[in-house]
Amino acid sequence: MSASKSNSDKKIVYQEFGNDNSAAIERPIQELPPQQQNLRIQATRTGRKGKTVTVVTGFQAKPETLADLVKQLKTQCGTGGTVKENTIEIQGEHKQKILEIVTKLGYKAKLSGG
């Protein structure tokens, strides 16, 4: 076999460990329109060394959509924030402001917690 032919014509018959095919196993995220999503908005301090963070959960959207939404929320609240595992965290207590913003965008949202 020549060197160019051996690399391009390799067929794996059996492989227990090695090349990771996580892209084939990964489930696609089904993105629902905003009207069909039920969001929960709550302010929490647990696990954040006493700092208050507003958490928005219940998203069924692609990471790109969440990144755009968190950018918009951060600018309108005037604070920092991030996306973690399909939840949005905004620094500070901004429950009412975030509720107004997401309802204007067409999401169904409720305030959760005290």
C-alpha cells in the first residue's frame, strides 16, 4: 500500500476505545418559539458567597439564541451575566425588569420564589 492510500482507505471494523464520536450521540436541541416556552425568574444567593443573582430557567433554545438574549438582558439591566446549562444568570436582583423584557419579547414568564 502507498502512504496516501493507507490513510484515506482506513475502515474501522471494531473499536472499543479511542476516537470520540460524541457528535453522533449528541441529541439536537429542539428550539421552541417564545410563545411556547414557560420561563421561571427568581433571585437567589445560594452558592454565590452572599451575592444576589437573578436566574431565568426553562429555556428550550439553541446556545446562539440564549447568547443573544443574555446580551440584551445585560445591556438593559446594566450589569453582567452569563449562560449556564440553558439557564441565564444576571448579576443583582432584577426580577421585575427581566420579567418585563422577556414578556415584551413574547415569552411566557412567571416570578418564582419569595
